Amino acid sequence: MNATAPTNPPVTDRVLEALAVTRRGVEELLPEDDWIRKLARAEATGTPLRIKLGLDPTAPDIHIGHTVVLNKMRQLQDLGHQVIFLIGDFTSLIGDPSGRNTTRPPLTPEQIKLNAETYYRQASLVLDPAKTEIRYNSEWSEPLGATGMIQLAARYTVARMMERNDFHDRFKAGTPISVHEFLYPLMQGYDSVALKADLELGGTDQKFNLLMGRHLQQEYGQEPQCILTMPLLEGLDGIEKMSKSKNNYVGISEDANTMFAKVLSISDVLMWRWYTLLSFRSEAEIAALKVEVDGGRNPKDAKVALAKEITARFHSAAAADAAEQDFINRSKGGVPDDIAEVALSGAPLGIGALLKQAGLAPSTSEANRLIDGGGVRIDSSVVSDKGLKLAAGTYVLQVGKRKFARVKLA
């Protein structure tokens, strides 16, 4: 904290605007009064607040659900505050037990290094790299050594640790809890001490760890950080949280056409939730757009705008325009420009086998099911005969709205 800061700095209009930006889409902001005081002090002294987000590189790729917290970081960054993108290379060696009912296997140093190389590159598609401080928690965690670790562990009780839901539930169920798992929230909390964080962000499943940071900062004589939790983004189905394992995700490294089409596939209700959590438009703009839709404007217009915004963010405006045109072409039965070409032999070949060999269906039985559902076209004509055999020639095959292949059959 700046020693020359006024004791009770005024809460100006700029402070209230910053508070509104902070609150947008959040699950919890604790304690809010402390955050208002921090914002007022920063405004009065011109000293940016230090805002921390820690991510363990547990996988090489992230989806747009992960960017919900990054978006909030960018909003606070645009207000002039210092954001710290913390890569948990040390804590990844422990394994985060948050939300787990079993021990999570720790990653190897080699896995962590490979994943960390792509993490920040992807995060930079949201954050402003020129204004982002990148840190690795091995910087201060490894020098602690055994003595420092014991001294750190002495600052928190087992009883308090067992208040954590996942530990409590596992203990009650008789599920093993390894002692090293207690170190994870301690080390995450110590990150806030090392970085002198004013605010730490995380998902709702990180609340215990974020509060640990507040506790340890007080233990070390620092002003405690505020914590901000963001909700978990629902996936394409609008029900489950976005997850690759549930196949309801939009990967930020997916091609522009796929990304655009996936965003456009969400429901009208889910669209507004995504606008709040993913769009960089102001709340006033979003509210005005919603009024237009409620007044009779086609909701697809708003969804297209969202799809183009998200696609442009991770690709380019030109790629977003091209993806929109590609989607229009497909919707009208047109053939996209980037259609895959497949050469096959064995004519005459049954349609089921053809779809399988062209990679448009996982099996002939699934191909037959798709035909029964009217989801298969050859040269824009719907296929209804599962016994169809194709002679040698070139055909454009389409399955559903997005799968195409130009097949040269000999």
C-alpha cells in the first residue's frame, strides 16, 4: 500500500465506473467495501492495483470457457491496473485438488514446460501482452526449502483445512487424502504474499484457495487481497459447464469457420449469458441490443454479431467475415471453399461404406442412421436409399450442416 495514500480517499464517479466494470458478470466480490477503498486509493494516488490470476498448465489448450476470467482481467487491465498472469509451474507439481473427489496425479516437469509454452500465447489473444506481467511461482516457492515450507504450514490449522468441501467430503466418505494436497492451497495463498496482490481472480471452485491468500497476507503483515470469483460458463448445450470431455466446447485454437458455426448454434437464452461473460461490448450496448430483440428484431442478428466478435478475437475480422459467408453458403446448400478432397477406389461402392471411408461417418451403421434422418446429401440432393451404390466419378458429399468432402471414386 502506498504510504502517502489518504486515509479515506473519495469515491469518485471514476471509482464507481470501475466498480461497475468489476461487478459485471461476477459470482462474488469479497469484501466489496475493501475493493472500493482500494479503487479509491488507486484513483487518488495514481498507483495501479496489482491483480493476480494463477493458472496451472495442466493441459496445452484452453477453450472459451477458460477465457471468462481472462476477459475480466482484460477489463481491469483496460482500467489501468497491473495484471499478473501467474503460471503455476511449482503448484502443478503438487496437483490442485479443487473440486476433486480423488487425488489428482501431479504433472511431470516436462509436461508442465510444454503446456506452459502454449498457455500464455493463447491467453495473449485476450490480454494485452505489453501490459501483462508474467510470473512463475517456482520463483519464490522453490527457494522456500523444507524450513520455509514448515514455517508456512504452521500458519494454518488442519481443522480449517478440513472445512474445504472436497477435503471434508472425501474424509467423510473414507476416500484417501494425501498430505501433499494440503500444500496446494497453502502455496497458492503464498503466491499472493510474494506478489503483494490487491485482487485475485478465479473460478467459483477456487474460493477456498483465494481466501487462503487473504489469510496468509494478514499473517505476513500485508494488506489482504480482495477476491473475485467468476461463474463457470455453460457449454454449447446450455446445461453442463463447458468441457472438452463433454464435447460442448469452443476451442480458441479451432478454425474460424468451426468457431463461428459453434457460437451460432447456441440457444437464444444462452446467447445473453455468453454476451455478459464473453463479449467486450459495454453493458449498455448489450442492453440496447436485447431491447431491440425483445421488440421484434431477429435474435439471429445478435447471435451473428456475437459469433463474429468471438471469431475475430481469436482469428481476425477478415476471418470472421469469411466464416459468416461460409455459414451462409452451407445453409443455402452451397459448398464451402475449404472442402476436403478424398480419393477412393472400389467402384461401385455402397453409400454407407463411402461415407465411412471418406471420414464423414464413424461406421456404416451410423452412416445408415444419418441417411434415415435425412442428413446425407450427394451433390446437394438428399439421399434416402441406404442401398445406393455409386459408380466411378467425382461427388460432393455432405453430412449435416458442416461436414463436406469431395470424393473422387475410381
